Amino acid sequence: MKYLYLAVLLCCLLPLSNAHCFVMEIKPGATHCQDIDDQTWHEVGSKWRNSKCMDCDCGGCCSAYATPQRFPADCVSVFDSEACVYRVHKRDDPTVQCPIYGAVGK
């Protein structure tokens, strides 16, 4: 019965997981792996950030940024693909930063 409770608990927590990650297979004896987005080759044990703003190693990749979910209504979030970060600022004045109260990812 306790396993049933554990299974229900885990099923309820699954939707709260918002990290964007995936696993890549490393073939036994491989010395390099290929980034699936950029098609670039990397040495096993190295880490890199690809063009899709994913932090990777040969075992997989995870998003390198958090996505703002809660911020003041008079603000807007804009993704900066060069820095791999969301910037949240006033709609009518991009020079004024806004507070972020909640985010998902990373």
C-alpha cells in the first residue's frame, strides 16, 4: 500500500518538473560525441553551450536559462539569444528592469 502512495505522489510531482533536459547515448569506447543541434563534435568529458542555449556534455543537454513566469503585468519578458537569458523590463521603457517573482527551468 505504501508503494501505491509513493507512485501517486511521484505522478503528482511530475508536472511540477519544468527543467528542459535530454540524455544522449555514449557508445562504449567513444572519444567524441556529436551535438544533435549544431552537429559539432566534442571530446568526451568536455562541456559546451550550443546555439539553442543548451548546456551540454556527452551525456546530455539541459536548458541554460530560466523562463520568467511571474512578473508585474506592466512588464514584458524578452529572450536575449546572445546571452541565453530572458530580460524582463517595462513595456513602455526597456531601460527599466522589472522584478521576477517566479521562473521555471535551469
